[in-house]
Amino acid sequence: MHRTKNDWIALISFLLALWFSLTGIIWVYGAALFIAYPLGILSFVLWRFFLKGERRESKLIPTILSLGFILSLLVLVVTWLLD
């Protein structure tokens, strides 16, 4: 099976979106700003500017990024309220 450049970009963007969603809730000493958000932004840029065509991944990636961002902010707000 031959992989195209688009397939590799989609895979990398998908993996970065998963990393963002999983690590975006780590707000100890603001760690999410350094280990999650840069890769989430990179995933968004890859999806937005380099992934061509209507593909299933192109709808899945922004959904994962959005849910990860909402969860990250929710954890941050709850952390601030409990202090």
C-alpha cells in the first residue's frame, strides 16, 4: 500500500492532537503550556494549512483538539477555584 504525503500529514496531526488532549490537563506549574499547547498548535497548523481534501481525519482532528482544549481549560478553572 502506497502512502501519500497527505496520509503522513494526517497521521502526524492526529497523533499530535491526541498528545494535546491527553497532556493538556497537566497544569502543575503550568506544564500544559510547555508540553501540550505547542504540539496542539502544531497539529492545528498541519490540519489547517497542509492537509488537502475532504477526509475523515480532517473532521476528527479538529474535534479532538476542541475537546482537549475545553477539557484543559475546565481543569485549569477547577484548579483555580479549589485553591
